[in-house]
Amino acid sequence: MKLLVTGGAGFIGSNFVIKSLRVKKDLEIIVIDKLNYAAHPDAIKNLERCKLVVDDICNKDAVFDLVKEVDAVVHFAAESHNDNSLRNPYPFIESNIVGTTNILEACKNYKVRLHHISTDEVFGDLALDDPHKFTRYTPYAPSSPYSASKASADMLVRAWVRSFGLEATISNCSNNYGPYQHIEKFIPRMITNRLMGVKPKLYGDGLNVRDWIHVDDHIAGVWLILEKGAPGQTYLLGANGEKSNLEVVKTLNRLMGYPEDDYEHVKDRAGHDRRYAIDASDTIAELGFSPKYTDFEAGLKATINWYSDHPEFWHLDKEAVENSYKQQGQ
Ligand code: NAD
Ligand code: TYD
């Protein structure tokens, strides 16, 4: 099988490429990635059966040329950070909406199977005491320019399925953690703060809840959908990992040898979603999805060890990332 992986030099994409090639010996991968600030091409550069094409999915001709060559496309490429989208939404509109349209047109043209990677953030947020979780039937209600751009992309995929019979699936996954995540994101920022002797910074009251899943479980879910998913269907991926940001920081402090309450509150995010929670029961029943990392503390410990062992991954960016947060009061 020959796959085109968009955004394969980013956090989830690179984990997908590395781990899929390791277990699937007849797999070939072409990555298209424009190598924005979140990319780390070194992680995939010398892999056998993997070719990296440095280009932008907004370049329609490049996308058409690559889609023509493959059996299926897994579409990770996106601008991915809410805080950045609040400062400048335009790259999100370009990459996440216009870029996705190019992928859809190319897949339609060459009749190529598409799996589109989306997020639970398209559903908006839940109250802390809401007994319901997100399902594939939850109406879309995105809050930020990032989640609105991802919701738009999902809607485009659905339109191409209905109007053109495109063989496409969508997954909406919860918050991922694991190796190779950019240090602008919550867990790697907190780990690398601690490694630099800086206190973790909690937005607002710190009681916002995220539903954490290890990136390897996300990847396993994507493969189940690629191999067994029904065309046109949406699958939710999550691992019952709900935790408040405060709980995450306290656990991280304890695991890294600091007092649990050694953190700071900083300015809240505008429009900050209160809670995300995924009900993955349809994906479990229909595809046998079964997350392996059920112990969040063990997964977090492994992630702390990875960032401690790989300063070359984050050291050069740390000062600039923190300066940018400082300007926002965060
Ligand atoms: P990331 O920012 O770490 O990586 C994105 C990659 O896409 C980067 O390598 C970047 O260079 C590339 N890219 C961006 N725009 C591009 C363009 N126009 N052309 C070519 N390449 C481009 O993001 P991530 O966390 O790995 O997220 C990957 C996907 O998973 C995104 O679609 C995101 O919405 C989705 N997702 C992420 C999470 C999460 O917790 N990180 C959860 C659910 C879904
Ligand atoms: P983030 O990793 O940006 O993911 P998302 O916004 O997609 O959920 O943030 C996760 C949570 O952590 C979110 O509630 C915002 C919060 N947060 C902090 O409290 N401090 C921080 O320094 C960052 C980056 C995020």
C-alpha cells in the first residue's frame, strides 16, 4: 500500500509515519509537509520507504501530482494551535480550509480513498457537570478560529462524500500527548518549563477539562478506520482520559519531584472551552477500537522522560515560545 500523509513532519503525523512503517513492512509513505514552525523533519528524514516532499497543500498542482501516485491519503496537515489562531486566523483559513479543498478535489479526480483527521473541538464545549459526552451526532459549535476552520474542513469532506461519492472517512479525536509535540502545547510546555526551573502556568482557574489520549492510541484508531471504516462515516476517538488542567499540573509536579501546588495562574484564553469529553463507544463497537494507554500517569511519565532525553527537540525554540506567551500575559 502506498499512502500520502499530509503534515507527516508534525506531532501526530510523524508518530504515525514512524510507527506505521515499523509494523507494516509492505507500506510506502509519501509525506507532503510545508515544514512550518511545528515540524521536525529530522524525525522522518532517513526512514526507509518514506519520501518527504516539502510543499504546501495550498499548492493545488503539487497536491494533484502526489495524490495521483497513491492508494489512499491520510490528511493531518493543519495549523493546530488555538492560541495562534486567536492572534492571526489567516494561516488557519488557508491551510485548514483551502488546503483541505485541494486534497478533496485531488481525491475526487483520481478516485483515491481519503481519511481526514479532525478534532473533538469542532463540537464546542461541555459544562463541567454535563452527563453527556460528544458523539458523532453532537451538533458542531466551534469556539475558536482554529476549531471553526477544522469544522469547516469536516463539512467540506461531508459535502464531497454526498455530492461526488468520495470514499472518505473522518475521525474526531480528543487531546493527544506523547513524543514530538511542539512545546507551545500544554503538556510539553509544562514539562519543559519544569526542566528549565520555571513554574507551570495555568490559564484562568485551571479547572478546564481535557480528555487525554496517547498519540499511539490515536494512530491505532486511524489504522482501524483506514482498514475497516465505512465510507462516509465519522468516528470519534478518545480514551476516557478526562482531567482538569490543574490535576495534570499537580501530577506532573509530583512525577518531576516538585510540590504539587508549585504552579502559577496566568491570564485566561479568550473563549476558552470549558470541557471536552469523547464517547468512543460507536468506534469501539463497530471497529473494535481499544486504547492501550489506560494509565495516564504512566503515559505522562514516559512523555516526561522523552522530553528530558531529547533537549535537542525543544531547547532552541524554548526562549522564543516563552517570550511570545509572556507578551500575551501567559
Ligand atoms: P502539528 O502542528 O504538530 O503538525 C502539523 C503539521 O502540518 C506540521 O508539520 C506543519 O508543517 C504541517 N502543515 C501545516 N500546514 C500545512 C500546509 N498548508 N501544507 C503542508 N503542510 C502543512 O499538529 P498535530 O498536533 O500533529 O495535529 C495534526 C492533525 O491532528 C491536525 O489536523 C489537528 O487538527 C488534528 N488533531 C490534533 C490533536 C492534538 O491534540 N494535537 C487532537 C485531535 C486532532
Ligand atoms: P492546548 O494544549 O493548547 O490544547 P487545546 O487548546 O487544543 O485543548 O491546551 C490544553 C489546555 O491547557 C487548555 O485548556 C488550555 C490550557 N493551557 C494552560 O493552562 N496553560 C498553558 O500554558 C497552555 C499552553 C494551555
